Amino acid sequence: MIKLYGFGDAFGVIDASPFVVKVDLFLKLGGIGYEFVADFNNLKQSPKNKLPYIEDEGKKIADSAFIIDYLTDKYNVQLDQHLSAEQKSQAALYSHALDESLYWTLVYSRWAKEDTWPVISEAFFNELPMPLKWFLPNVLRKDVIKTLKRQGFGRHSETELLTKADEHFSALSELLGEKDYFFSEEPCSFDTVAYAALCQFISVDFFNSFNQQARKYKNLVQYCQRIEEKYYSS
């Protein structure tokens, strides 16, 4: 059986990483049996020192995009068969926008915002032994903030980043409209990307300005609830 390695549940969602959630939902939608192995120490075993990765018949595959490509090919997953060629192209571009733009606003909202950091630190590092617990969280936080600045998003103000995030939320809300899923009334692979990103803002059990902005879009809230009731209620 396939093993999916992630961090584990946090903030009321199945994993704190949208990339882990993406693969988890893809496996569910694709009807592929798997075991979810949740442990922060999985990072040490990952081929790319990042999560998620999967192990299938002794083979390890890392990076959510490559994992999904592998699963699609090997297990003949047909999630996108109802999409036109144009819709598939649109979905690919939208996926990159969420993975490579909205994601960084999520990182900022968790690691850089002073009002949210205590929640993140408690969730991620509460089990650390002393004296690591005294200094390691702040060391890692400083490194993330430096990464944000090198990437570019850390050079913007919170107001500017909130505007960027809202552009994504607004566009997703318009795209979804009154449909149950993006593009049609049945899910496609883009829904794994969209839900994975949105649940980190909408479904988490804490509040900050970014989460509150996402929750203003009722159809996006209902979208997350719909997926959670169908695939994560048990």
C-alpha cells in the first residue's frame, strides 16, 4: 500500500501543509488506497528534505506535483477526463498561481505576523524538549522570514500582501460561482489544489486578517465544507 508522509493534523485541518493536503485529497478522489504517516520527523527521510513524499513499492517520490503526475500515470487516474483541453490549460496555470503566489501569503500570515506566531509556535514546537523549545522556534522563524524577503513577498507590507491574497480569493470565488466544484459539478485535479490552499485560510481554527478575508467569500467557505463533509467527516 502507498504511504503518504506528512506533518500531521494541525489547526483543525488534516495537515498544516497545503501540499500534503493536496496529495491526500488527490488519493481520495482517485480512489487509491493509502496510509497517511504523520510525523514531523518524516522530513529527515524525504528525498528532497520537504514534505510530502510518498513511498510506493519501495520507490520514494517527493514534491506534490511530481507525486500527482506519478499517481496519475501509474494508477490511470482520470479526474480530468471531463475537462476540455482549454480547461486543462487553465487549471495548470491556476494551480501555479496558488502554489507559487498565494502560498507565500500563507507563509507570511503564519510565520511573520506577530499576532499569529504564538499559535503557530505552540502547534509546531510544543513537544520539543528543553532547552530546544527555548530557542529553536525563533531561530526557524527568523530563517523563514529571511526566505520571505529573498523570495520577495517579505518586502511587502501586510496590507499589500492582504491585497494580493484577496485577489486570489476573489478570482477563485468568481471561478467557482454556484458550482459544487471548479469547472463543473464533479471534482477535478484542480480541486485538490484549490481546497488544499483554501482550507489553510478558511477551515483552520484560529483567526487573523488573512483568514478573515478568505471567509468573506461564502461560496469558498461552502466549498471547503462540502469537501470536508464528503471526504473528511469520518
